[in-house]
Amino acid sequence: MSARYLSPRERRSTAQRAIDALGTDRRNHVLLRVRCSASHHVGTVYRTDVGPVFASIVGPRPHGSRDFVDEAHGPRGRGREYVDLLEGGRHADDQVPAYCECGAHFLSRSELLHALAAAERTVQIQ
């Protein structure tokens, strides 16, 4: 079924299965990285079998080396991963949540899709 007809829950579940299918090879499927003006990692768009999937760790997390989520952050948790199909369909808001050491952000699906179409590899947000 096309993302156009999926409910938000079905869309995120489909995206989660697609991300899980990448396994430990996830880094080799990066299409686009999103960073804040302080160079913290905000989110990533991955190439998957179901199309581009956006992923970000949301919620407060300790600061690590350039804020990559796979770096050691000490004893505290690292937030929770939010994943969603980038092409959200008719039931999707344009904004997706993201987070970095600077705080919460909302990113535009349409702007991320535009960056992909322009073959950008990194998007810097304010």
C-alpha cells in the first residue's frame, strides 16, 4: 500500500521495519544528514526499500562527540528514536520532530525532500 493511504501509525511502523531491515549496515544507506548551527547531529534520512525514511533521536540526551547518537554518552539514556517515511502522504503533517543538544526542532518534510532532489548530502538548520 502506498504511503499516501497509510495512517500515521502505519506509516511510522512501516518506516521502523525498513530501518530495522538495514541492520548494522545503516550508515551505508545515508542519503542526507541534518545538523544544527552548532554542528550537532539533528537527524538523518536513509535510503530504504520503502523509500526515504527520516530518523532522529528525540528527547533530552547527554552530549557526546559532536552529538552523534552512537557515541558513548555516559550512564544516562539517549532519548527515543523517532522514524517516519519522508514522503508522508495525505495524513502527514509537513513537520517531523527532531532534537539535538541545543533543544527541540521541527523539520519540514518538503524541505528535506527538496534537499534530496538537489542531491545535497547535509542540511544545516538554524
